[in-house]
Amino acid sequence: MMGSDKETYLKMVAIWSITSIPDLKIKLIGDSFKVTCKFGFIVSMDAKLFYEIEPLEVVQLIEKSFTKQFGVEGMKYRNTFRGFKKNPFSSQN
């Protein structure tokens, strides 16, 4: 599914660029996305919400759910952007 849906693919590439949660995967089941990782199920997200919010917001939701689900801070898997000269999330780029 992801390979043929450009919008979903690009959003997931952005999400994988922001977080390095091990084996992070997303699967569309019905009208919602099921997010899983190496440790198990993380969160279920309405497809409409997934497409309406930015990748950073999706990651924040995943991290919050990860922390709740596994008792480990999801932010610890956040990638650093030290190699960037500008803030990659800034609208000024």
C-alpha cells in the first residue's frame, strides 16, 4: 500500500527522518492506521487525522503513546539535526 500511495510514503519518510524507534511500521486497517514497532503495538490513529497533521505532530503523538505503552521515554529515539545549518522545521528555510 505505502509504495503506491505517494502521500503516505512521503509522510512516513519524514516520520522515519525524525524518529528512530526500532522497526517503526504503519499499516492501514479500515479507516485507521495501526502503528507498531519492534516492541509491539504503539497506537491506532484515524486516517483523517494522520493526513491532516504534520509529520512532526504524528511523531509527537507516537512518542507520547510509546512512553505510555512501554514506560520508556519515546523522545529518546528522536534523531538529532546537528548536521543542519538551519532548523529543518522552520518555515524560513
